[in-house]
Amino acid sequence: MLPEVILAALILLVSFQFIVTRRLGAAVFAYALQSWLLGGVAIALFADSGLIELLLFGLLIIIVKGVIIPQFLGYRTKSVLAGRRETSYYVRFPTALLLGAGLTLVGFLVATRIPFAPQLLPESVLGIAMAVFLLGLFTTTARRDAILQVVGLFAAENGLLLVGLVVAPSLSLLIEFAIVLDILIAVLVVGFLVARMHQEVASTDTSELTRLRG
Amino acid sequence: MLAAALGQLVAVLTVLALAPLLKGVIENLKAKVQSRRGASPFQPYYDLRKLLGKQRTVTPEASFIFRIAPYVVFATPIAFAMLIPVLTAMPLSWALMADMVGSGFVIGIGGFFANLAAMDSGSPFGGLGASRSRFVSSLAEPTFIVVFFAVGFISGGTVPFVVNDSLFTSSSQIVPSHALVAAAFLMVILAEAGRLPIDNPNSSQELSMIESSRLLEFSGPDQALMEWGGFMKLFVLLIVWLNVLVLPLGLANAVSVEGFAVAVATLVAKMFGAAVLLVGIESALAKIRILRVPEYLGGSFVLAFLGLVLYTVGH
Amino acid sequence: MINSFLLIGVLAVPLIAAGASGLVRRDETRYAIVIPSALVTVALAGTLIARVVSGGPVSALGGWLYMDDLNAVVLLVVMFVSALAGAYSIAYFRSPAQGHVLRRGELRKYFALFHLFTLTMVLVSVSGNLALLWTAVTATTFASAPLVDFYGSREPLEAAWKFLILAVAGELVALLGFLLLYAAGIAALGRSYSFSIPVVSGAAAHLSPSLAGLGFLLVLVGFGTKAGLAPMHTWLPDAHSQAPAPVCAMLSGAELNCAMLAIVRVLSLATPSQGGKGGDLHAALLGFGLLSMAVGVLFLISQRNYKRLLAYSSVEQMGLIAAGFGIGAPLTVLGALLQMVTHSLAKTLMFFNAGNLLLRFRSTTIADVGAVARAAPATAALLILGALAIAGAPPFGLFVSEFAIVSGALRHSDWAVGSLIAGLLLIGFIGLVVPFSRMTFGDGRPSEPQPRENLGVAVLAPGYVLLAAVLVLGFWIPGPLHSLVVGASRVVNR
């Protein structure tokens, strides 16, 4: 059980990278790393329990979310926005960090309130998963850059997959496949809109898009 | 008793002997990453030998502090090495003289004297380096304290040996806080030991230096001791990180030749791993502006504090 | 066997149409695909619904596809709205006013995505597995976000981005809810069980109450974002005002109902286990509903843009539907289900009207539009009658369903809730009818020369079909529709 928990704890650590980094490339890399760690959790669970779908699920995560999606996002960040950093932000660094810490705490508190019957993973991983979910959503709201917003959403989704591994490790593979496929489609739409955004306002700073009111 | 003293001696000698190698390996690996051939991993030994054979020059303005500082800087990591589990899982003769807070003070004395000596020399760069290094250290202090509190809280003691014993034998409940604390501690180690992203140890520009500008006025054997002391500081801090917080594998359980041989071998392997990690970090990150250092160390503080709080939430 | 054929066919037709629209070279061929595919879909879906009404739930592909009365109500709405929106799209894009806006290759994208959007919404209404339901609702976002950005300037892009980010964030919250719902069933159904609707529904009374309740609340907040419930509605007025008129009609008329279907479905699964505390879940839905009505009405009365006006009306109407389900009395649930149908028809009609006005006046500002009655009586009649219908005036269908909800609320719930709903509907009525009557009969801006080109029959015909349908539903609810809605209300209120 311990390797899974350690991997999960590393996922939490990586999530803080989304909050603090200003380089788009670093955020995409952190997402890839997070996905590899998540896949690692699933594979380690397979080693513990022998459920073959966990192995397939882990491999699926690593291939789709650890390789394909970061490649795609990385391609976008490279070709459209070579080496760009986020220049402006809604929440300044120290505030963001403190809020992130607060959200982590909230995630853990919420996890202690969820009355689930432990399956293969202990409750502390549920806390981590909730925290990763909240940190991802926070990244989406606190960032101005379109790519960082999307990475935040995808990171939140990783947190949810971890929740899934905690509360329902034997969820059917088809279901998990559907969820991952969904995110793959999301990436295509996002890529399309980001390209459009770059064409329209010559950046991916969403604060350029504030004309609609009322 | 004698065996324990002997064991302690071996531990100290290990630190003395391997610290320059760590520095050499890091520089060598970094060069490889940057597609350079790089100097031999043993280069620091050659440098030290050369410096030890040279003549010492001391500015006439300097007081006795400037003269004794190299010895203090050299001695404090050695004293520190006695207090931490370098090779053994159980405490040796003098290991219980101080807990983690106390050992923090011991390592702090070295920095304090290095700062005094840097200002004592009268060189403007020395003063600059001293004030910057104080700035960094004072910001790193809270994180150190919270890390000590956190591990003390989790393990019920602050003596390093107790800590490493209980961190790794208790439930998976503490793993998240453990990981956060370990990450925070690594961040402050990098700051304390003058590594990237706080300070560039390879910098040759005086204006951007922190750590190395304190050494500018030293020469000959004094410089050798200061540098060796610096190598050892990084080495012992990494030992604390590795053997207390991250990976306490391979430590000897009794003073025996085989046990120590295994312990030294695993230590070398772990240190190589740490060197790879450091090279990875230092190749990926650029030095951050000095005014953003508080953000970095504030980040480490938040992580450590979070580790502390999450532990209490879990219980 | 026939059921499988119908369930798969109703998905296959839009898929084939999407593929064909993407592949063919000429726009005329693309236009030609729309009507046949819509007709076939309507025929298949109609047969399917008829079978459900007469013979109970049907399923296919090992339970992944499934249709009961509740699903059938939404499928009815989706197929009707998308068929008419398809017909309207052709007329809309063929009209000279649109001709110069369009760029080359735009229609290929439009129609491919249009059919895909239809496909995803049909998938929502035939999914028999809760995971497939989540995936399908999410897929509607991905199909519709590029459609919102269709006109390709800054404002539509902003709307599309806001829509995408908020909707996906909401869907993730909902996913958490579905995961907890799955966990809620582990105790009763074993560690690995099929997450299909009949299975969960069969064990609904034995789910872990707190997990199921929490799961529903998360689904409510998550899909509530997509259903346009306040305070998560902020994307809705932007997206629903920036898209091309036929897409607006699909977004407001059909897509919102898809999200609402998912919420109501989970409500029906989570309530039985709650015992005496089932009212809490309903109360949460009612709370969101009332808040949405209040917010929608508040923004209605201060609007200067008629498309945003209609979008806020959608917020209000979805709030009303949520409130109807939230009160949970048989009459209000019946009213809410009927309201889903009538509101879709009327809102689709109104967005077609908005498209007509845009074609004519090239502006979405209320003040720029005027004297429609004098210039084009046929357009004007559709406009003012549609406005009365959407505002809930008798004798249109919305009056019947709103009356059912209000009277049900007064009888079965607090009188305060009932009178609040009635009051908000009244203010909403004024907020809708006044601007539209000013546009129809007022003077507009005399300084600007008004284009005199007349809209063709093809542009107006879909609107008149809808108007007729809404009017008929005000007098007479056909027997099959009645039994369908009653059956669906039984699914909701088990």
C-alpha cells in the first residue's frame, strides 16, 4: 500500500507547481509528470490486487495523458507561443500559494467527511485526490493564460481519477476509457480555440477577452 | 564504547572524504548535461591540495575573526556530522548531545563566522555577500523550524535518530505530510547551501554572487578550509534529507565492518542519486532574482506548514 | 431486435450526416443532407418513443443504450428542435444577409459540427449507463463550443472560451458526484457492478445515503452549470447570444434540457435511499431553481440586446423547471416535464425570430429594431406571438405547464414558494413582452434607412411550425404525449 501512497503524495506536490509556475512549458511538463505518477498509482494497485483493468487503466493514463496530451499542448505552446511566460496574473504568488495551501487543507477536511468504505487505498489518498482536484480548479480560476487554465482543468481531472481509484477501484474499464477519451476530445477543441485566440488577439491571455458584459 | 567512538570517527572521515567528491560529481554531471566534457569528478581534491600548498595572505585590516573563521567553518559540519545518522541507524557516542534544533544551531555557527569574516575583511563584496546570505538564511529559518516541529510532531521527538526510526515505521496516514515536509526541507537545503535557484555556485560575476563573494578575500589554506567546509555543509544537509526524511535504507544497525561497508556503499549510491536530482533541478531552473527569494522560501514555508497541519487533520 | 435497430439507428443517422457533411465538396450537397437526415431521425426517434409509450423501457447494446419515459421526453425535444434548427439553418445561411458574412469552408465546419451536436444530444437521451450519460453531456459541450465561435470574431471567441472552461469545470464537479454515486452502490451491489440506470435504480433504496446525497449535490452543482442554473449561469447569456441563431436555438432549446435530464436522473436515483431526508435534495434543487428565476428575471428587465434577453429568459425558465422538480409534488413534476417540452419549442421559435431580426436589421440591439409590423407583417406576427408564447400568456402551451407548476407549488409546498414563482413569472412576462412589442410596433430609429428585403418562406416556415405546436399544446395535449409525461413523472417520483 505504501508505494501508492507515496506516489499519490508526489502527485500533490506536483500540483503545487501549477500554482507557482509562470512558464507554460513547465506547467505542461508538470501535467505530464502528474499523469505518469497517476498511472503509476494504478499500476502499483494492480500489483497489489491483481485486477487487470487497473494495469490497463494505468497504461491508458500514461499513454493518453502522460504522452499524447502533453505532446499536443507542448506543440501548441511551442509553435504558437515559443517560450512564453504568463505576464500578468489575477492572484499574486504569495496569495496564490497560501490559497493553495488552504485548499489542500479543505480537500483533506472534506475527505475526512466522506463516509466511504476503504477499498484498496487508505483515506489519506482521498484527501490528496480532493486536494489535487481543488488545486486544479483553483489554477483554472487564478490564471489568465488560456493554456494554464486548461492545464488546471486537466489536473483537476487527474485528481478525480485518483478519487475514482480510491472510492471505486474496480470501476469498469469501459467507463474509465470513456472518461479519458472525453479528455482527449477536449484537448482537440481546446487546441482549436487556443489557435483561434492566438489568431484573434495575438496571445493566449484571456484577459484580452472581456467585451461581453451584462 | 570504544567501538562507538571508532564508528563515529569513521562517519566523520566519510563526510570529510566524500564531500569534495559530491561537488566534483555534480559539476561533472552538469557539464555532461550541457554537452561539455567537464572536469574530472576528482577535480575538487586537486584544487584543495593545490590551495593547501599555497601561501596565505590576510588583509592588514582583518582581525582575529578573519583568521579563525576558516577553522570554524570547517569544524561545524564535522560536529554536525556527529549528531546525525550518517552511517548508523542507532545513535553513537556523541549523537545525543543535541537534537535537530541544536544541530541547526551548530551548522548556523559556521555561517555566522563566515559572515563575520567576510565583513571583517573590509571588502565591499564580502559585506554584500554577508548581508545577502543573512537575508536568505533568515528567511529559511522559519521553514527549518516548522520542518523540525512537523517531524517532531509526527515522530514524538526531535533527535534525528528517533525521527528516522518513527517516520518510516508508522502508518500510511503520515505519507502526505511527510512528502510535503521533505520537499520543503530540500528547498531550504538548496537555499542554505547556496545552490540554484537561489545562488549560482558557478557564477563568476561578483555582483550576482551570494555564497562565493564571502570567500573572495581568503587565500591558500584558509580558502581550502572554507571551500571544504562548504562542500561538507551541502553533504551533511543532504545526509539529513536522505537518511532522516527520504530514504533511510542501508544504515548499519551495529558497529561492524560489514555493516559500515554496506552503509558507505549505500550512502555513495544515495548521494549519486541526490547529485542527479540536483543537476536536474539546476539544469531546469535559472537563478531567481534576489527579490523573489522570499517567494521561494515562503513557498517552502507553506509546504512545511501544510505538512504539519495535514498531519493533525489526519488524526 | 427492433429496439436495438432503432436505438443504434437514431445515433447512426446524425453520425453519417456529420461524416457526409464533412466530406462532400459542395455546399449545396451539404444543404441537401440536412432535411433527409432530420426526417429519418425524426421517424426513428418517433417510432422509438411510440414503443416506449406503449411497451415500457427498451434497451440495447447490453444496457449501454436505454430508453424510458424520462429519456423519451428529452429525445422528443432534441429531435424536434434539431430537425427544425437544421431546416432553419439552410434558409438562414442561404439568405443574402448571411452570404457576405460567411467565409469559404465555414459551412463544412458548421454542418459537420451541427450533426455531431445533434448526435451528442441524442446520445444523452438514449444513454443507459450513468458513465455514458456523463460522457455524452460532456460531449455536447465539445461539439457546441466551436459552433458558438462560428462567426469567428473576438466576442464569439470569448463566449466560446468562457462556455468551454466553465462547462468543463462543472462537468468535472459532476464527475466527482457520479464517482461518489458509484461508491454509494458498492455496499449493496458489490465492488464491481454495472453502472447502468436500471441496475442502480433497482438498488436505489439500498445506496449509502450520505454518499448518494453528496453525489447528487455535486451533480446538481456541476451539471447545474451546464443547465444554466444561477449562480453558475454566467457563461450562458454570452454563449447563447453570440452563436448563430439556429445554434442558439439548439443550445437553449435542447442542450439545457440534456443537462437537466442528467440532474433529474440522478435525483431519482439518489432520493429513495435518503429515507426521511429526501426532502433535503429536493430543497437544494428548489433553491437553485428559485435563485435562477430571480437572477434571470432581474437581468431580463435591464437588457438592451434581444439575444441576451432571450438567454436570460432561458435562465429563468430552467430555474422554473428546476423548481418544479425541486418541489417534487406530482403536479409540479408533471408541469416541469411539460415545461421542458413547451419551453424548448417556444425558445427555439424565439431564437429563429432573433435570427430573422438579425437578417433584417443587422443588429442585436433592441433600440435598433422597430416597426417590424409595418415592414413585414408575417415576421412581425411570428415575433409578437412567439414573445407572448415564451412569456407564458394563454392560450399557449407554456401557460398550461407554468400554471401546473404554480398551482402545484401552492397546493403542495409553501404558499410563499408558489407566490414567489408566480410573482417572478409575472415580472418576467413584462420584461419579455414589453421590449418585443416595442420592436414590433414601435418606431425604431427613423434616421437609419431600413433594409426592405423580404425574408423568404423558407426562413419563416420553421417558426410557424413551432408556433402551431406551442399553440396546440395550449389547448390539447395529445394522448401519447400525456402518457409519456405521466410515465416520466413516475420515473422521477418513484
